Amino acid sequence: MKAIMVMFDSLNRGMLQPYGCDWTKTPNFLRLAEKAVTFDNCYAGSLPCMPARREMHTGRYNFLHRSWGPMEPYDDSLPELLKSHGVYSHLISDHAHYWEDGGCTYHTRYSSWEGERGQEGDPWKAQVKDPAVPDHYGRVWRQDIINRQVMDCEDKQSQTRCFRDGLEFLDTNRDQDNWFLQIEAFDPHEPYYTMDAYKKLYPHHYDGPQFDWPDYKKVDEPEDAVRHVRYEYAALLSMCDANLGKIIDYMDRYDMWKDTMLIVNTDHGFLLGEHDCWAKCVHPFYDEVAHIPFFVWDPRSGRKGERRKALVQSSVDIAPTLLNFFGINVPKDMEGKDLATTIATDIPVREACLFGMHGGQVNVTDGRYVYMRGFGKDNAPLNNYTLMPTHMRSMFSVDEMKTMKWHEPFSFTKECPVMEISCSTLSGKADLALSDNAGTVLYDLVTDPKQEHPIKDSAVEQRMLKLMRRLMEEDDAPSEQYQRLGI
């Protein structure tokens, strides 16, 4: 058996044609929906980037125990489990967070890996002289300006190079058995840098400053700039679509559908001005961020061109699904569900699921209602539990480490005690949600799919709170999570 996972970052469900968007150009996502099962009720788990990837390795939630960080010594890792059972695993990615302090234990879990450089502020090409900084809205980083000078055509862009590497892997290995290929593109994550061929798909008038990298905040730019950045996102989305088409073409050409699973997924979406926000790390986590696209072709059931209503959570369900696909037992600490029967017949695998970011609201959905639980005024106590004390781009500070004390093992730490490190210091807050307390709110997605009108319904709230508590208990959440949430 063989499996390919094509993963995009910040893929907005509402911008894809298979999910009802009528103005973006995503013909290959439409082709994919014809060749696979499309999930209509898939939610993110832990946000943002590396917390979601830890979930995809471990099949369990990250955000209740720690913030952004690396794999832990006690973690079960999907690609490592595959490797240890004779299934070759290969990662191809331009996701620069893999090469930082807070992500540096992920790529080494695979049998082999390739990294393409240059995305976002990746410290790649060296230039001592400061580059010219354009007039701009939103973010602009020195290193990103330098990197763009080197990626001045589509062939040189790191996304293109990732998919080229993926096709090279397939050329070399398609006739072999027992392998898993993960092609992971940072796009369409911001900045929305792409070439004119894709921009021309979305003609519009805009004569303002450069704007292809919105900051994580409330929208305060003029309307024409907001419209422009949505078109910039759409252009990059169409580039992602074109590269996805290369994988579909390849599977067609070599009839790989008969024995090769194909998964297309993302970590989370992005707010492109909806709810007056640019964001994925600013609460609340509305459906534009948390309700995500997910497609699976499973050659065992052969279901294609069908949609599934069952509530799934790709970040934690991918690991058990792939392990069972390759005939490998799922470790007891994995919370995710094998989706084989759901893919085949839409059998439900869960009543509800959690999602959120360390230190922010804890959210629960049953597919109809979304309940967002706010926290106390000082958001304390709050700790990181880890044996790998690193933030995104730095180690934990000396001041943070001075707060460290040993905590008894959690149910999933393989009898290892872990460091309990307070989030009270400035550095300790570095990876937390970027907003103040957003309070407690309840939405009915049937009557209010855009989540514009919170409802008051004590019976529904109590039922959702009961589901939240049950799932937190199943995750062996730290006691202070209940305390700071007032439950």
C-alpha cells in the first residue's frame, strides 16, 4: 500500500469551489472532489502551525498542555511508527517553522526529508545591505524582501520546488510498495506572493501600497485594500490548485488510484476581513479559521465524488487512519479516529470535538453548535508542560526556567514526569493567543452559519459544557485549565 498527503497551510474552506465559492479559480480542487470523498464537517484541533502538526504526528490534542513547540520524547509519531514497521516515510516541505527551535524535532521522525527554503522570513539568502522597503499596509520583513529577489519567477518559488521534489519522489518510487509521501506547502499562508499569471486571474483596480501580508489584528485598512488582499490570497490559492493538479495528473497517468491513498488537508483557515479581522491567532476562532477543508481517496472502499457529513478532525484522525491503512496497530495514547468506515459509509466517529490555542478560549462543537468558553480576568494559572522547553524561535528564557517544577506524569507521557513552567513571564506569553479574553459565546451554525449572532440557550450551553468537560477529561487536561475557564 502507498499513501500521499498533500498539505497546504491556511487553506480557507470558504474560498474553494468544492465548498461553494463562486469566484475563485480552483479547477483541480473540483477534480479532487470528483475523485475523492469531501468532508463537510471537519474541524481543526490545536492552532496554529506546529501545534497542528504535533497533533498530526501524535493523534491527540496539543493545546491544553503546551504552546507552540517541538515533538516530545514521549510522543507517538506517525512517520516514525510507519518507519519502524517497514513503511518508508518521506517529508517534502518549504514550511520554515520546521527548521526553527520550536519545530526542529519533526522532520527527523521521517525516513528521509527534503526542505525548500525561502518562505516568509526564512533566514535564507544573506544580504548585509538593507533592501529597499516598499510602501505597504500590513507586514513587511527585511528577510522576506531579500528572499523574494531570489524567487523572481514561478519555477524558483519554493512551492513549485516542493511539488517538483514530490514528482521526483514518485518517479523514483511509484513502483515500490509500502511508502508514505508528505508534500507540504507553506502556501497559501501569508505573505501572498505569487506571479502575474495568477494575479491576472483576478483583475481589479488597486493603486495603493503593497499589501499581501495582513497583520493579525482588526481590519483598519480602506475597503479597496481589503478587496485587493483577498484577490492576492486567491491568486496564491490558484497557484496551489495548479500544483495540486500535477499530483492528480500523475496519479491518472500511472493509474495510482488502485493502490494509493490520497489525503489533501490543511492545519487551519484564515480570516480575510470577515468579522472585521485579519487573523488565525486572534480570538474568537470563527469557522473561517476552525472549520477546514478535507479530502480523502481510499482505494479500499473506492468511494469518490461523494460528501460526508460526519464530524471529523483531520489533525488527530489522520494518524490512526494511516496506521490502520498500513496494517499497524494504533497506540493507546492516540485520541483520533480511524476514518475508513466514515470514508466508506459516513458512519459517525465522534459526538463532539475540541479546538483552540494554548492560553485562549477552549472551544467545542458538535457540528451544529459552537461553544466558545472564555477565561478568567488574569487567565491564570496557566503553564506549559514539556520536556522540550522551546518557543517558536527561541528557547525558554532563564526567567521562565526559574519557575520550573516537576509535575507528575500525565496519562500519555509514558510514565515520564514533565516540567511545569509558568506562562506568567513576558517570554512565556510569546506563543499564546494574540487577543484579550473574547468571553463565552454560543453559536447555532444552522440558523447563523456566519456566526454573527450569538445565542442564549442555557440548556444547549450546559450540554456543550458537559461535552467540553468530558473531552478535556479524556485528554487528561491539567487541573488549572478548568480553573481558568471557571468550570
